Amino acid sequence: MVDPLSPGKITPAFSLDEYRARLARVQAVLRAGGDDVLLLFMPESVTWLTGFYTRAYGSFQFVIVPAEGEPTIICRDVEQYYLERTAVFGRHVLWCDSDDPFTVGVKAIRNVVGAKPRLSVELSAWTLNAARYQALTEAFPESPVTDASGLVAGCRLIKSPAEIDYQRRAASAAECGMRAAIETAREGASERDMAAAICGAMILGGSDNPGPGILSSGEGAFYLHGAYGDRVLSAADIVQIEVTPCVRQYHARFMRPIMVAEARDEDYRTVEQLIAIQDRALAAVAPGVEARVPDAIYRDGVLSAGLATRYTNKSFYSIGMMFPPNSGEPLEATPESSWRFAPGMVLHSYVLARGFGMSETIAINETGYEQLTCFPRRLFVGG
């Protein structure tokens, strides 16, 4: 058992009071639903609720959250060092490589809430595969199961001031990465050269995550979610770049359009149109406003300007913690969205057309929003 208050042992991302407040919110929802225990399998949920973080979050680990009392963390024994230095709650059960991890986990659940609990489970968690879910239901054949996939995910949509501060710091690191991208986007350089420079700049700028984010050039720039490779840049290439650093697992991101060596007047006009469209859309953002309002401004703006014949991308999505393969949260703006902006939300908002992308990370406040990413907004010519 780890004493969560031992001096010099733990370095949690937030205060113990903040973690206890999160636990109280989650347990209140759990009790209201009539369930006895919540099983958290999403790595983001594990870290958000308990503080526990290890880069090996893909190994079998989860948290048992009873309706009353402190949670219990189940993880591999080699993660004990990180458990003791990040988790604010002391209860844990460790499994080793000679164990069947799920058997250890089932025994721990029974020790906490008995053999016939009403289970609330994050069924959408990628770490809870079909075989593990089947083993869970076989181990508790008389236990009803409630899908709790949205419980912690919903709580995470409204950030605390401390969470947003980490995202501000990530935004600063993102700006370091974008400067490096512009400096290295020169004729004869490769996408790999750019990626190395971006990663180094963001790490030195405070990022805990070395990945450059989306990076593609030439034909690939016209398609979202490109990854860097050996391609060598040529004059007049568009570079599609979105930098995504993180600090204490919290991230911010933004896109800026870059061309290699030269740009045409038409390219500048296109980017100026995108900036004007985004300005109009963001001007409509405020607490209580339906997300579909600025979303429509984006879509109508792109289509009426003749920049595309159809526009299918979401225009806003919530971001916070980044645990690949996940980097967003389950809140997106589309024409059908009925949710409203609320203070504490942090969102990435973007517009794309003709290979050019312009985006910002914004934090909703009581009167409007704070722009966390503050890099100059224009078409850049690299090198």
C-alpha cells in the first residue's frame, strides 16, 4: 500500500483535492444509476481519476471504483515505480508476467464489491477487447452490466483551470514546432527532415510527446491525417501540418498552411478567405450558443466562396488528454449537433480547403473564449 501523502514520493499532475472532487462526481453518478461498482478501462479515465500514468498504458490495467470509498488500481508489477509517483490513491493490486492478469483483476473486483455486484463498465474502451468482456461476464454471471462509456468521458469535457493551464503550455510548445516546420519546409528537404526538427523543437519547448502530428506534402497535403515519410519537398508544394504536443498528457493543436519556396496570388487569396471564414465562425462562439451555429458559418462560408463543392468535416471537437490511439473527446460539431458551448470546454476548431488548413485551440470562458494557440495566421512560405 502506498501512502498518497508521503513526501517526495508522488508527483501528481493535480492537487489531491481536485482528484477527490473528480471521484465524488463520478461516484454520485454511479450511485444515481443504482450500480455498485464502476470499472474504468480507458487509459484516459484511469489517469484522470487517479493520477496514475505510465507509458505502458496499453498493458492490462483498470480501476475498480466502488460507489463508496477509494478506488483500487490493477496494473502490472513493473509499473509500481510510476504507480507510486503518480497515483494519489493508495489501493492497488499488481499482477506479474506469470499471472493471468484478468484472473487477478476478477479476484480484486470480488474483494472490493463481492460476487454479485451491479457492474458499470466502460464497454467502448479499446483495452477491453471482446475476449476480456466475455471473461468478465462469465466471472459475474448474475451481475447486470451497465454501459458507462460516457460517464468519465462526459465529466472530462469541462476542464478545471489547472487542466487548461497544461493546455496553454502545450500550445506554447506547439508554436515552437510550427516555427521549426516553417524553417525546414524548403526545397530539397524531406518530410523526415521536417519531422525531426518539429519534434526536437516541441520537446525543447516543453512537450512530453515527441510526435510531430499530421505532416504530409505535395499530393498528400490534400488528404487529412497524412504521416511523414521520405518524400523530398519541391518548389510550390503545399505542406499539411498540424502540431500536437502535450504537457502532462494534456494537449493543444493547430494548423497553418505552408508552401515550399513560392506561392501564387491565388494561394494567398484562398488562405485569406479561410481566415475570414474562421473569424466569422469563432465570433459566434459563446457560452449557451448551439454548436451548429458556428458550424453552419464554416460550411456556408467554404461553399459560398467556391472553395469546395461539398464540406463534410466536423468543425469543432473537444480535446484534453491525449492517449494514442485517441486524441479527441466524444463531442463534435456537425450540422446535426444540438449541444451548446459551456465554460471550461476546450475545443479544436478547423477549416480545410484546397490542401490548406487553418485551425485553433480555444477554451470557452464566461464571456466567450480564450484562444490558446496564438501563432500568426497567414500563408507561410517555408525556408
